[in-house]
Amino acid sequence: MTRKLFYEDCSLSRFTARVASCENAGEIWRVTLDATAFYPEGGGQAADIGTLGNVRVLDTREQGEEVIHFCDAPLEIGAEVEGCIDWAHRFDLMQQHTGEHILSGILNRRFGYQNVGFHVGKDVMEVDFDGPLTPEEVLEVEAEANRVIWENLPMKCWYPTPEELPNVPYRSKRALPWPVRIVQVPGVDSCACCGIHVAATGQVGIIKILSCVKFHQGVRLEMVCGGRAWEYIRGVFDQNKQIQQQLSAKILETADAVRKLGDSLSAEKLRASNLEKQVFGYIADSYVNRADVLHFAENLSGSALRELAEQISRRCTGFAAVFSGTDGQYSYCLAAPGQDLRSMGKEMTAALNGRGGGKPEFQQGSLQATRREIEAYFADK
């Protein structure tokens, strides 16, 4: 049985212990100690990492009453070693986990929702609840959660006695037999939990909900707490500052400036499209009463290529074959009102290393051929 120092003092980052066992498991060694401050993966919280002496601890798992340390080198059985927790990693996980408790407690009290899923990822934390939330409710819950942080409430983690447990209210997905570890945020949450947490809510720093999406019959919240939230907000600020400088707008008015820019861009796109259609009309007029037309144009989008082909086809008496691109890689459109161009398109793509398709009177696709090869192909036709 491993003495679990992480429950005795969640802030313990250095300790000494004696090596109880060391077994080779391929490229890693499974090490147990008589006592450890390394928290094993569990309760939605990732495992601690760090060092034992000069050996790196890559992962930590619980097996029965023992904590297994997965190390990158062996340790001598019976030797006393100093353990060192990667504190930045540990504290980040404690901030996320405690933030989840605060938010889950608020949602349970306000709406009766249960936390039905919890995962702390590398960058964000996902928490699932069994009921819906409006955007306004999400903002309200986030604001209340941060007020709880600012109150710096002391966390309480303990094992009630068998006699005390029936009188201790707590959140749980199912009835639990004694012993049960209770984690409590006074006046906010009381939950059965095997994880480790900060000493007081102020250490969570800040909670920021990034998204709320429908998930099964409820919602999934994506959120960050503490150092992660600060990094996220700093990144958002830096991005917004760059936008501010580009648009010459006040930093809290960039959204309105972007909307105005979008409206202006849409108007310019419409204007450019109308001008393009006029130019296409002039080009098409040059082919009035011509029979079959072969035309090359530069840098046309797929929709513009189609528009030009259709305008030419309405003025000529045969078909319009319009190509746009660079030598060796062309997009094409074949158009002829009232005609069936499918066999023509199939033969052309086979001869000029291309592919495409469409309706009988309109074919569109691409070719891997030079302009000279395309012109020679149509000259033979």
C-alpha cells in the first residue's frame, strides 16, 4: 500500500521515499514507493510527471492500493530517492479541476444539471452537462464563477466517517459506498471526487468559457482556467491589437470596424462583378455570328469562366470553348445552348489529359495541356 502524500498536502512538490519495487516493462520501468506525492491519473485529471532522483517519471497510475510510477530508467529497490513534481504541470491541472468544480456546482444549484463528462486536454477543458443553456445563461454562470474566485473561498477536502457520510450532501452520478472523499467549495459545491485541488478558489485565477455547443440532450462547454485562461486572453488581446492597428480603430471597437470593412468589401465585389460582366459582354460581342469559338482568358474564377462561356455561346452560332489558366494547367468551359456537349467533353478530356462533366449544354473541368496542344486539338476538329 502506497502512502498517498498528495491527499495529505496537495501543495507538496518535493518529498523523499523508499523504492518498494522496480520492474522492467520494455522501454520503461514500473516503480512503486512506500509513499508518493505523484498523483495518478483519475477522476478526469491527468497524472503527475516529474523526477525520482535522476530518473524521469513519464506517467503515474493507480493499481489497487499502489501507485505505479512509469520511469525511463530503473531505481534500486530499497534506495531512498527524492521525488520532484513538475509543479507547473500539477498546478495547471489543479486550476482546471477546481474551476470545473466551481462551474459544475453553480449549474447544479441554478438549473439542477449534472456534470456527465469531464476531460482536461492539453489546451482546453471540456465539461458536459445534461441540460441546455442559452448564451445569456452561459455569460451569467461565467460571471458568478469568477465572483467565487474573487471571494477566495477555502477548499475543504476530507473523508467523512461512516456515521457522518449520510448527513453530508454531495453531487455524485451514483450512490457511493464508504469511504467517500468529499471536495467542497463552501456555499458553491460539494462533490465526491478523488482529484486534487488548489487550497482556495483565488488560486484558480480566472475562468473563461470559450464555447457552448449542443451535446446529446445537453451542452458541452469548452473552457480554460488560471494560467491557461491568461495565455488565451493574452493571445486574443495581441490578435485584436493587430486588427486595431490595421483598421485604425479603438481596441474595443474592432468588431464594428470589421463589419464596416466587410460591408465595403461586399459592395466592391458586387461592383467588380458587374464590371466583369460588362467586359465579358464586349468580348462576347466580338464573336457575334461566328461559328465555333475558341477563347483564352487570364485568371478567371470558375464562376467567371462559366459566365464568359455562356455570354459567348449566346452570340455565336456554334459552341464556345473558353480556357483560363497557365500553360500546362487550364480550366475550361464548353457551352452551346440547345446542344449536347457530353461526348465532345469526354473526347477532349481524354485527348488532353483532363477531367470534367456537367449538363448536356454545358461542360466544365480542367486540363493538363499547353495552349498550343489545345489549339491543335480544336484545329483538327
